Amino acid sequence: MTLLSHGTTAFSGSLRWPDAVRGVAAGSVPVAASTDGFVGAALLLLVLGGCMAPVLLGAPAEFDVALCSVMLSAAWAALLDAYVTVPWLDLAVHGVLTGLLAATVGLTVVHYGLLAPDLPAPLRRTALGLLTFLAGLALATVWELGEWWGHEVVDARIQVGYRDTMSDLALGALGAAVAGVVVAARLRSPLTHPNGSDL
């Protein structure tokens, strides 16, 4: 069983669900630009770029839909001030999206064969899980730095503060830990990389 298998059977038809979500993301760019100006357009362009990552990695369709849908929902929640009206939503998004982004890093490592091929299978799984977790921690930190920069430079309505930052980082760490466990568990031996070499 390979970690990277495009789940096209689960999404049969001329238009796959992941592509439909990417279409919605692309259509959201001009809408966000008209409602929130440069900030809205930039945010949705960032989401659209992120939605291309699963395509480049040949990720399973279910993961593709999950990542793109959560990123798109998170962006619109920010533009519509949903994090203010629904306080728990911010923490949920930080946990789930950080986990999905961390898993994307893990998929990247597998896709490009970055794990040392001479390592025993259990050690490779451990290394992949730990790398995925640490990547998630780094991404959660960068996210908080981005929020601070956005509050100071772009829009003071962006919510920042010690309690907000620490709780976001905690949920991000939890999401990253779950992603590390799941990605490592999906790596089975023997496992063949798409380029034909054994992982």
C-alpha cells in the first residue's frame, strides 16, 4: 500500500471534487477583492496557491478536498469576522489546518524520497512522524507571527494577544502531533515511491 495514491475512484466523474473546490477558491479571489480589497484578494490567492500543493504531490483525493476546503473556509471566516462571533472557531481552525499543513509536509518528504533509504522501516516511520510534528510546530509559529504582522501593518482588526497566541499555538501543536501519528502510521514497509524506488 502506498502513502501517495490519488483517490480518483472515490471521486469519479468528469469533474473531481478536489478540482471543484479549487474552482471555488479561484472564483473567490475576485469576490474577496470586491468586498475586502487587496487584503481579501491576497488572502484568497494564498489559499488558491495552497490548493495546488496536493496536485503537485499526487495526494489522495480525500486529503486534497479536506486541505482545500479547510483553507478556503478559514479564509472566508476571517474575512466575514466569524472568529469574533464564534470564539471557539479560531481554535478549531488552528488545530485542524495546522494538522493538515503538517501532513502536507510529510507527504512532500515521501513524494520526493527525502527519507534515508537505508534506515530500518520503524525508524523511517518515527523520523517521518517527528518531522511532520516539528514542521507543524514551525508552521503554527509562522502563522502567529503572520497574525501579529497583519495586526500591526495590515489591519488592526486581526485578533492578537498573549492568551490568543498561546492557545492557538497549543491547538496547532495538537494538530501537528495528530498529523505526525497519522502520516507515520500510513507509511508501511515495504513501500514503493512513485519513482519506482523503495522507501
